[in-house]
Amino acid sequence: MAVSQNGWPAPPAHLETLSWITGKVAAGDVHVVFDYLCERFNAEVEKINKSWSWGYAYRDIRGSDELSNHASGTAIDLNAPKHPLGPSGTFSAKQTAAIQKILTDLEGTIRWGGNYRIARKDEMHFGVHTNSTRLRGIAQKIRDKKMPGQVPAWKPSPSAVSDLGIIQSQFRIAQGLDLGDIQRFHGTGNIQIALNKKYGAGLVVDGYVGKRTVAAWKTHETRVGGTGRAATPDMLSLSRIGLGRNFRE
């Protein structure tokens, strides 16, 4: 069986769509680790443009006859047009420090093309840099919510009745419309559960209003009507997702 530069089977036995990119990566532990990396990159480095970001491609490394790690589904390119092959310094010092922190937290299992010393710099590129056993350990930490940047597992009360004004304020804060701190509420958690159930939104049910929760709510609002551009829940849009009884005005 052919293997890519990092020793992983190429092509992989199974591929899985990664929501952050246009394309797929190897299923299982590789997918779990890349999803975590992308979530933090999007939050701590820069927003990921999905149409500029890629995964699996059965090809050689450019200028070589060795299979690229993309061929095994163990590499991704993020915001490629902004960080093309060759140039160095396409990220700011602050962004570079954030990337290095993510890589440190992943315990060296992912290699960044911006750290290449002999090969050309490839700052769009992130690839698996370990064996399957070691990667499985990191993936399990991610699944167990034991990694930096993760919110501990939490279950909202499905019968909790929340103050609508507080939840609306949380959504406004998350969109930069109001000042304040994002806090955990049962009402937010119940909204996340409802969006996952109705639309397959794939939200982490953590009770906090984040960018992905806002985006999923905006999608719901455009389908059923509601407060519109500000995308703050109202009784009409809540009732149409089965949550009217969970809120009081």
C-alpha cells in the first residue's frame, strides 16, 4: 500500500467531510484533531474562509515524486490565497504566536508549514506529524473535553424557563451590538439543542452564544421570520422551533 510523506496510508480507508474546509480528511481521529485545530484557528488566529481551504487530494508534493500528506487525508490548507506556498510572514506576529500555542497544545502531533526549515515555507498548510497511536491519544483528550480552549461537558435542563430578555442580550453581545460578557444559560443550551435537532447544525451544547450559534440562529430566522438582521430570538421564532414554552417575556 502506498503511504504519504508522514507514513499514513494513501488513500485513506475512509474520508469524512470537515465542515471548515471545501473537502474531506481521513475519518476518525484525524478528523477529530483537525476539527479542534480549525475551531481554535478560526477563533484565535483568523476566520476561516471555507472556499479558500482544502483537504484530501491524491497528489505528489509539488516538485517531488513523494506523495503529499494530502493524499492520505492527513493535511489541510487554510485560507490558501492569503498564505501561498513560498512566502514567509503572511501571518502577523500575534497570529503566529497563536498558531504556535495551538500546536503546543496538540503536543506536536500537527506540523505547520510555516515552521519548515529546509523545505519552502507553506503557511497555509497543517499536517499530521505523528503515528496513529499517538494521534489517537490526542483525539481522545479532545473527545473528553480535556484540551485547552474546550468547554467542559454540560447538559441544560430541557424544562428550564428562561428570561427572554437575557438571552436576547447574549445574542446581541455575541454580535458586537451590545457590551457585556457571554455567560452560560439553560435557554441558550436549549436553543442549541433545538437547532441541532431541526437543522443538524452540529453545535456544541455548551450554553454559550458563540459565532456558530449566532450563524445557525440566523439561518433559522431566515426560514421562519423573526427579528431579522440582528438575529436575536423572539417568541415567534422560538415557538417555530418548539421552544415557546421555555421562555418568558
